[in-house]
Amino acid sequence: MELNRRPTNMLLRMHVHFTAQLHKEKDDQYRLKLDRPALGSSNRFSRRFGSRRFIRVRVPKDLLWKAKDDELQKYFRRPFVVGNVVFRAFYAKEQNVFLFRTNEEFRRCDDGCSVFSPSPHSARARTEHSLLDLIRWHNDLELNSDQAMAKWAARFALGLSNSIPGIRLDAHRIGFQPDIICEAFQGPGKPPSEMQMTDGCGFANRAVMRALHAKFPSWQDEPTAIQCRIGGAKGLLLVRHDLPADEEVHPKVWLRPSQLKIKYTSLPLDECLLPPDSDPALLTIDVLRASRMHTPARLSIETITNLAENGVPHERFKELFRVNLQERLDALLQYKEPADMPLLWNAVAREGGVITARIVREAAGVARAAGYVAEDYDDDVGDDDEDGLDGLDKALREQSSAWWEDPISGLPSSLEETCMTLLESGFIPKTCPVLRAKLREVAKKVVTTFETRCKFSVQMSCSAFIVPDPYGVLGPNEIHVKCSRRSFMDQEGRLTDIVIGDALVTRHPCKVPSDVQKVKAVFNDKLRHYCDVIVISTKSHMWQGEPLNRHLASLTGGGDYDGDTMEVFWDPIIVSSFKEPDPRLFASEPPEVQQCLSKSTKAVSAFLREVPPTAAAEYRIFALQEYLLGALKRSHASTYSIWWEKCTYALGYSHPETVFLAYMFCALLDGIKTGVTISSEAFEKHQKKWGPGALEWKVEMKETGKAPSNGNPYAKVQRKSLPLFIMDALSRHVKTVCKEQLSRIYEETKADRDQRSCRDEDLARPWLDAERRAAELRERGDKGMSEELEQIKQHVEKLWKEKRTQGGRTSTGKAFFTELPIERRQDILRQQSRDFHAGPAGLHYFDDPTTIKASYAYLYDYEHASGKWSRFPWDVAARALCEIKAKAKGGPKTLAEDFHRWMTISPVYLRHRAQNG
């Protein structure tokens, strides 16, 4: 099929995700189990070819680790028949394998089925594509013969990045902009990335940003930069504010050589980046994220370790942890009186990120590009999930009906939304035991998060995209940080929009002493429009007046400007106590690292000599899949991160072996893109030395590592002749503070004796009134209503008793029910609410008996449940109970759900309450 013949609305396809899970059966055979299709975001491939042509298979980590040699690769190199069509695997990344629907036909045989190419004139040949068509369209081997095969295969991630289509450009409005190269580079060949001072960042005129802002009104302002894909390029596009008026008439971008990963023409880059007849999909800006400023930033364990080892006192981290936790809990526990309930509602909504979560559920996978959410980086995986696969998985899971309100009972899924539903109906924690219990669990969840993750914020800090200075006005070691709003706190405690003075910068991963750098934050009038990004000098970074011949970003975890974020800290105590390490000692990879690694250096040109285009299609596909499915092997990056932690603890943060393990982690993290693997001899040697043992502070914080099983994994790693390690000190402090705060939570959410025994007369009244009316009718000789009330009683009591029989606890003391996956829990709850609302049938005295049933469920539960309450009436009739309470309070307001779910407390009201106490 001719790929350029396509309907003009192809880019606007429904974004349906077809996914599957890999399972290993008892007979040791692999099986694919298809999931239910779900709506979500899209990527370039699905927009171009249609989402029905792609299946994403998730490979569980345990299967990946237990697979022998190339067992998984062999499995996925076979064709897959789904329904009546043939799929082929064309890429693997991050425990995902992507299948493409081909035009091949199949014939069933006694021993399976055979696959063969279609007849040239068949309907399938006219409407479908071969796998080689997809490869040729995306990354033509002959046009990209100078690439290494490992790099060539990694480029398929560009077509699979979780993105939204922006605007389409004319080919002649995609210009070329040379990279700024460090003056110290003398050549020959390609300069190393740390000497490419603009690595990964091109330009766009304001017309591009205006057009994108008009298309995506969820962005608060025209962005200063966007992370995107266009044609064969990736990285950031930074807006230019110095263009003449005639350059702003039409949207135009300028791409740098460091951004260009795939060639679509044989012409030199400075002459043509994309041919005029390029497929419209290649001319469309695929947006991943827009620039945003996040403040404050949160300290990770790696950053805490670096700062502490470089002189920041332990007491500062202890104080930050205590203040952070107390402020979060104060917002949940300080409001007691009925007049304070709107403030409590707002605090719970903020704590649970409820409004954002609702938006994300409705716009699964699009939230990142739309700017609704920000990533929370994990120490083990580096800067971020660049292609958005992990974020998309989370979004698709949360789009599941299990995360939505039960449409029958009206009970929300999350703790926070349940608290909000009860509060807005007129309940208060003092007199409502279920609200009190739910609020207690919300507060406990805060403590658990702090205790297990140990991530807390620094008030004077921020994080954002890093971009190179567009005008070259910043000097060495200078940065420019400006926010579009007065959201920063300066060193004097005033709100401001600019950072001025000494600051520390870092990014993830942060594993060697020089990964935190001290810089000078300045204001330059020429950069006044560059908001919500961190502008970095394009001049070489300096150390004690000596140029290091590399840009600042490369000194912080090997960063560049293709979408990396950086954290800036200007807290005076942290900055003043920080002792700058000599980057010359730590910022270069030790030579021993390369001695442990092997690298696939085969070039595309060499592959084409071995497997020419004239070879049989089946043979070519099989040969290409060796590289395309290269990620279906164990990645030891996370293992080396754990070993680095152990070595840091045992030998010291600056010890040569610690630095060596840090660089091993970085090399293996990029291994899928670079073709780097570790030799089995080196891995076994390192495993023998660093595999056994566990870090006591991680065990105490319930962050059990993934330590290999050789030796005793629970024996403590010893720290000898070294000062007290920050995480030992902090973990003890965390344990003490969390214990104190848990006691506070129980104390402030416990009920008085009178409150524990107090019945909610508002909830009991509908049943009691119905009984009174039935008694009056019975006195007149009409027993019908009394008989129907008896049916209701029997129905409710039967379901209540069935609910009680589902109890029980695990050996750890947790209820079996709470240990179930959320999908299973919600299935059980929704079946109970269906049963509750389905009967009893044939009632004539009640048009809608829901209110009467809900009232009796509450009353019966009050009289028979331990502690005079259980979850039962709320699980099956939350909406009805809330309606009863709201009407009893007087003046209830009826709202359609589409309005209600987006209602928030006005900031004006919050300021009014703050002013008036």
C-alpha cells in the first residue's frame, strides 16, 4: 500500500489502546492475554497508521529476570495471529513489547499455522502494511546507514512517545541551526555531548507557541519551551523573542544537529531536513510536555546524601522533615467546628490532588502534555520517563472504572473523595464515625508516605526544564531562573518571581559528589521573557577560575537540554554550608567502567552488506528483530544502583569504588540506546562483593531493596571508621517523628465517649417516620406498608449479615479485603450495592424506597455493629445517606454531576477566612 495516500483526518483518530500481558503457564509455555481496550493518549505511530494496528504487550519484571538467555527474544520473533490478522514485534522498551499488524496472511495447519506474504492484488495488500513498510517509513536503513544498529533500533521510541499532535508545519519552515560547540574542541569528528553547549535544544518563533497555546488552552500561558518530536528530531524547542516581524508571520522552527536522530533525505542537513513531499505526520509537532515551573522542589534520598556528604548539617534535613510533615498534617487536623468544614474539604482535596486526579481519569495519558501533572522522579531510574510509558500505564489503570465513583451507591473510590463527599453533605468528623475514620486514614497515609519515601520539600527551591542561553549573555557558572508568577520565596521570606544569589543545582541521577554544583543566579534584562525555565550559560563551566570545557548540565548527572529538568535550591543554610567538591575528580567516567562493558558497534551499513534489501522479507525481519528486541534482556541498572547505595554506606560517598558503581549504573541505564552490556564475569565479581547484605536504614524505612539472593540478604552492611551516615540519622529521626505524629492523629481523631454512643437522628428519621406512618395505616386496617417495611428489614439484614461473613484477617493483622487489588475490591463493593438496590421487588407504598432502605441500613448497623458503626451502609447507600443529611441540614442545592465534580473552594473565600481567623 502506498503510505502517502491517506485520509486528511488520519491525525484525529480515536486514541484506543490495545494492550496485552505476557504470562507463563504451568507447562512453561508463554501466552499473551489480551486486556480490555481503553481510551488514552496517542503517539505518532497510532495517529499515522491507526491504533488498531498496534498492541502493547507488558512483560512482568519477574518473567524478564527469570528468562533464560534469549528465550523471550525468540518468543517474540515469531508472528502472532490475533483474530484473523498477523502481528509482528517491532520494538521493545521498559518491559514493553510493541506489535504491529501486518498485511501477511496465514493458513491453519495441523501443527499450527503458516504465515505468508499476501497476493499483490488482494484486499489486504491494498489496505494494510508490512512490517518492513513501517520500518522504511520511520527509519529507512539506507538513508541512515551511518547509525549504529543499536542506535537505529532505539530511534523507534520517537514514534511511540506518549504525545499529542500540535500544529503542522510547512517543510520549508523547518530550518537548520548549528549547535554551539565548546571552544576547546579541536576535532576531528563529532564533539562529545558535554561539549555541545546547546545539546538537544532548538528554536521556535512565537507564532508556534501562540498556535499551540490556542490549541491547548489548558496551558496557563504561551510556553517558553516545549519538549517534542518533529520528523526525525527530538528535544526542546525554545521560543525566540528577537525575531523581526516578517519571521513571525508563520510558525517556524529551527533544529540543531544534536536533535536530529533520523534522516529522511540524502541531502546535507543545512540544505534540507524534511523533503517538501514529506508525510504530514512527520511535519507535525508532537508535543510531549510544555515548560512549567514547579515550586517547591522535593529532596530525594540521593540529593540528601550528596548535600550531607558535602557539608550540609544533618539537623537541617531533620528540621525540614519535621516541618514538612507537621504542615501537611496541620491542614487535615486543625479544623474541628462546623464552620471550618469548607476549609477541611479544601485541605483534603489538596492533599489527595482530587481535582487533578479527576481530570487525569478523564484525559488518560494526555495529562502530562496538557500540564496537569508533574513527574516525581525515582532515584533508580534517572531523570524521567521520557517517552511517557510508565505514566501512560498509570493513567490507563486510573481510568479503570475501579477508580471512579460507584454509580449505584454513590461511594467514591479514594479515601480523599469519600471524605469530601461526606463533608459537603453536612457531616462533621466530631459526630460522624465513618468520616472520622476516613480522615484518620488520610492523615495516616501522609505519615506512611513520608516514612517510606523520605521525600520532602525545601521552601526555597524549584524545578523546571533547563535550556541553553539563547543570547549568550550569561557568564560562566551563571543561571537565570524566572517564574511567570510570584511563587518563589526569597532569602528574606518575601514572595518574588526571580531567584538572585548563590544557589545549588542538581538533577537525577545524583550519585557522585559533583552532581550538585554551586552557581550564581542572576537577572538579565534580555532574558526577562524566559519564564518557567532554567536558563544555563553556553560558556564553559569554571572551577576555581579554570574552564572545565563542558556545560553545566553535563556536570549534573550527565544532563543535556533535550527535556531534562533541574532542581535549584537557594535555602541560605543549605547553600552556605555546602562545600564544593572538585569536579575534576568525579565528573569523568573512570576508565575501569569501559573495561567491564561490551558494546555492539555494528553499523547499519555493515548490516546492509550482510542482509541486503534484496534478501527474503522473513529473513530480513528476523535479522532486524535481533536489534529491535534487544531490550528483552535483564537490565542490571537498578541492581548497580542498589550496590552503589551499599558502597556509599560502607566505603564512603567519595570512595573510588563508589564513583565506579555510580558510572556503571549510568552506563547500563543508557545501555538500550547505546548497545552497552556488562560482561558476565564482571557482573558476577561485583555481585559476589556487593550482592549480600541490606542497609539498615532502608529496612527501617520499609524500602526493601531488590538485593540478589546469594549470601544473607538481611545481614547488615557495615560502616566502619566513617562519620554517622545521613540516612542512619534521618531514618531514626523519621521513625521518632512519625511515631509522634501517628499518636497525634489517633488522639485528635478519637471520639468522646458521648459521641461514640450518639445516634445520628437525621439518618434514622426517614425509617422512623415510615414506621410511624405504617403504624397509623395499620390502625386503619391497612397492613400493606408494614409488610413492605418488614420486607425491607429482611432484605437489609440479610445483606448486612452476608457482609459480616466476608471478614477475616491476614497473618499481619490486615483485613483480607484491604489486601485485595483495588479492581477486585471495587467489584465486590459494587456487587453489594447492586444487590442492595435490587430488592425487595414489588413494593407499592414507596415510589423510590432507596432513602428508607438507606436509613434502616444505618439504624440496623448502629444497633448491631461493633463500635456502633461499620462501612456497610456507606458502601451500599452513600449517596442516599448524604442526601438525607443535606436535606436535614436545610437548604440543599441540587447539582448535576458534570458540574459538581469540578467545583472547588474559591481562593477569595480562603483568603477571607485566613484574614478573619
